[in-house]
Amino acid sequence: MLENNDLFPALAFARAGGGEIHLPDDLAGGFGVILFYRGAWSNACNEQLYAFAQAADAFAVEDIKVVAVSVDAREEAEGLVEKYGLTFAVGYAADPQAVSAVTGVLVNEDSAYFEATGFVLSPDGRIHTAIYSSTEGFEERIVTIVYSSATVSRLMPADVLRVIASAKSSAKSR
């Protein structure tokens, strides 16, 4: 699993609506949020993505960019973008095993999808905060910030805003 201050690994994903997402490069220059989500079928993930869509104005003020990625097919990812009016980049058709190998993102028992995982990146592409979560019976793991066994502990917009405000305040006081 990635640790605080690790540089987020270079990854590329197909982007709903066309093109590609390149991480961490597409988030460079400001704080960034990367959400690995289970898929369009997950109500909890839908709620999380919708919450981030609703926080777009607050995130714009703070220059926070968001990217969400799943194993969904293109049609499913584009359907989510349309349904919730998502203005941030949504990646699809990700290989869960390949992503897990370099990020530590947990995958379900059948390796068919990601368990909800969120990263907050500093402007230089380094891990500031990581939340690895699962509703499966995974073995105990040591993680960067939080290991959650319930969907209520997903990274949410208010969490991101608090973390980034604290990071900016700490940087100013140095």
C-alpha cells in the first residue's frame, strides 16, 4: 500500500467521453482527489460520486481536481457521468489487479472490481491522505491513514476540504 509522502504511481485510464486520464499528471499544480470506486451498480459509490459532483464549486475555489476510476465498461461510466452531471474525469475499464499491484487498492475476492479507496494528493503528486476501505473479509493490513470495514468511511468532499485546509494552514505556518 502507498504511504504518506509516496509519489502516486503513473497510471493511465480510458476516460468517459473520450481521451485518457493520466495520473498523477492530470492533477498536477493543485491538490487532487483520486477515487477508485466499485462500479455503477454500487449505491454507496453512486452517493459518493454525486456528493463530489455537488461539491464542484467549493473544490473549484480551492483548486482541487477530482478523478474517479472503476472497472466499469464505457457505457456504464458514461451513464454515471450523465445521470449525476459529473464534471470531473471518470475513468473506466481499469484492470483491478494491475492497479492494486502498484497502489495497494483492495479488490474484491473475485478480483472483479475495486473496493472503495480514496487518495488526496498534494500539488506535487505525493500522497497526503489515503483511505482504503472494504466490505469484504480482508486480512488485517497496515495502511496510510484509515482502514475501514464499512462503506460509511469512504472519502467524502467535506473530508477532503478539511484535510486540504489543514495542509494549507500547516504550510503557511512553516
